[in-house]
Amino acid sequence: MHIGEHRDPHPVTMAGVRRGVAAVRRQRSGSRSGRELVGPGTVQPDPRVVEGPPGAGGRGGGPGGPGGPICFTGEVEGAVPIAGAASPGQLLQLLRDGRPRTRAALAVETGLARSTVRSRLDALLDAGLVNDGGNGASTGGRPAGRFVFNARARAVLAADVGATHATVAVTDLTGVPIARDRLDLDIAEGPDVVLGLLAAAWRRLLRRAGLESVRLAGVGIGLPGPVEHSTGRPNNPPIMPSWDGYDVPARVAAELDAPVLVDNEVNLMALGEHATCFPEVEHLIVVKVATGIGSGFISNGVLHRGAVGAAGDLGHILAPHGGDAPCRCGNTGCLEAVASGPAIAAALRARGIEARTSADVVGLVRSGSLEAGQATRQAGRDIGEVLAACVSMFNPSLIVVGGSVALAGEMLLAGVREAIYRRSLPLATQNLRIVVSQAGADAGVLGAAAMVVQHALAPAVLDQQLA
């Protein structure tokens, strides 16, 4: 079933968390600021959910009740107030920073009565989400007990799926990988084959990590094509036509009995870079340059998907020098048709240099080929010309360039920087950094895990499970 839409107008960022903490302290000292404390990464549960198969209850532990787990397709941004009658799920947000706290400290931070804090902690302790963190320093009497977030209370399954391979991982509730693997596959074999391979790989990883009996928080999957955010179904994906409209969440939920989230791979790269490498950056663009070209936007610390999940499709914007170059999407002159790995390789073949893949291009650049370096830098310029418009519209403070072609290093980045700094106004670029990916090949799988954690630990989801 589909549940009615609700969006909180105040998306959570770490800056917002800090402002909220200060607000509660002012409120306790008599200030009437009206701002309330929120926990880091706090979100409302996704209202666009699909129930899992009837009777498929159990391991996933999703909030679907007797009808089984739910398949949810993405997080909904929004702050949940923690001041006042904080629920157990809301209280957990404070503990997610990993710092042990006493009941007294939690009472001070939240403004709750100690008896209320005690009852909320009891619920979290019973669920295994909080552990005894030992005793604090004694002030003369018996040392007060401390409590700490248990990141191993649930396991997260994550996958970053490409055209010819996938990275799969099992992580804890902070998104830190416990076990991971890389699979060879062919996306053209279709969803039944590929999703079956992923499920088998996750089971192997769970066995390897000794986590077969651990409850699953959810499953996050990144796919190499457009994904309709409201359903988790691929929508006319150019390199995976047999996947069009396929119900990925329902298929995986039936296999693993856990909540499932699906997004396109570049959105998850953006989440991964932001969550693990640049958490302090509120506005950034992550660009993937590989077989295709795409981008993910983080705005005010929150992933921006647009109305239906199509935001960031950079590769199919008309390139200034695209001409009549045919694109696999059916149009001509797209950025992907002139600046992707295969497009650079085609340009080199036209000069009599053998190159077929992105890896061939990178190998030639690294070996010192002047022609390959020039072609790669021109691709960077073409990408930068399109990104310059994004810089003017979006005003990011950071652009991260990843994907297999980014392994060519400064040759690609120099072209991107050249075009952006030439085409954008000085104010838009005065604090702009353009860097190569810090998470590298793991960005997508880390983002898939972050997406699950963000939703699974949303207070409303936890409170329904703990009720």
C-alpha cells in the first residue's frame, strides 16, 4: 500500500543539530527561542512504502506488522523534535555520536525528567540498541551508570551495482563495513539473475562475519540508471532495458525478509562521500565519469532527488561541443556522448590509437600518452562547461569527481577546473573546491549503507518497532 505524503519542512543537518542543542540550553535557562533539539541524521520514515509479502514476518523486523516487512524506497528529510516528551527513538539520536552518557546527562541535554529518561532507556536497552557503557567518574557516592549506542544491534546490507560488477557489503548501524566483496556480473542478464547473485553474496558475507542470526536493519541498493524514487523501480534505464519498471524492492524483500531501499548509483555516491569524507560540507556535487556520466547533489546537508528522483542526470544535458554525436539515450550531443570513458576511447581510435574502455584511456594517460592526456583534458572541459551552469544555479562549496575515468587524475580535473572557473562568476567560485573522490570505489556502497541507516534509525520507525 502507499501511505499519504508528509514532509517536514526542516531537513536535518549537523549545523541544525548544533543550533538545536544551543536552543534547548537557552530554553532551560529561561530563553523562549522556540527552537528544539534534534538528533543527528534524524528523519521521518518514508511515507512511500510498499508492504512486503503477506506472512513474511520475522528477521527484517520492519514496521510492517503481521503482514511482514515493508519495502521503502528512500529517506524523507525532516527533523523530529527531541525536547519535550521525547520518544525512545528520539532519545537514541543523541547517543548515535558514540559518546557514553549517564541518565543525568541525558536529562540535562533533553530537558526531560530523569524518570522519563529511565523509561526511554529501558526500551532501548531491551531492544539491544543501547548498551551499558560502564560507570562514570564518582563524585563521592556510587558512580553513575553510563549508556552507549550499540552499533552492532542490527546489520545493514548494501550493494553498489554497475554494468559488469557489484560491490556488496555488510555494515553496522554507523555504516562501517564489517565484511565486503566484489562480484562479476552482467547487468544485461536481468533483475532475477542479478538480484539473486546479490542475495547469495550477502548471505555469504553474513556467514563470514558470524552475523547470520543478527536482525537486519534493511537493504540498500544502487543501480546504474534512473530510479523512480516513489517506487524504487528503474525507469527506462539505457544500459539495462530488461529492468524497466521491475519491482526491485519487492523482489529483494521476498528473498531476504528485510526493508529495501533503491536509488541510482550516483545519488548513493553523493551520500557516501558526504557521510564518510565530507560531513561538514552542506552543499556539494558528486560527479561520476565512467561508462556514463551522472551527478548527485547534496543541498543543506540533504540529498536532493527532485520530484521523482531524476535530479542530477548530468550526462544527458546537451554539451556545448556535443554536435551530432549519438547518445545511447536516443538523443544527440549529450555530454555522455562526448566526455564519457567510451567517448574518449572513440576519440583516440579516430586518431589511430587503440582504446576501447575507460580503463584503456586511464592506462594510456598514466603511461604518458600525449594524445590520451589531451583527449581526457578536453573531456574535463566539456564536463566543466555543463557543471558551470550547475555552479551558477546551485552554488556548491565542493565538487567531487569520481568514477573510473577520474583515475586519470589531474588531466581530467584540470579540464573541469579550467571550464568552471572560466564560465562561472567569481562569487560562485571564491570558496569552491574541486577534488577527486576520497571514498573512491567504495563511495556507492557506503552511500547505500548510509541511506538504510538514516531511515532505519528514524525515530518514528524505531518507536513503531518498540511499541
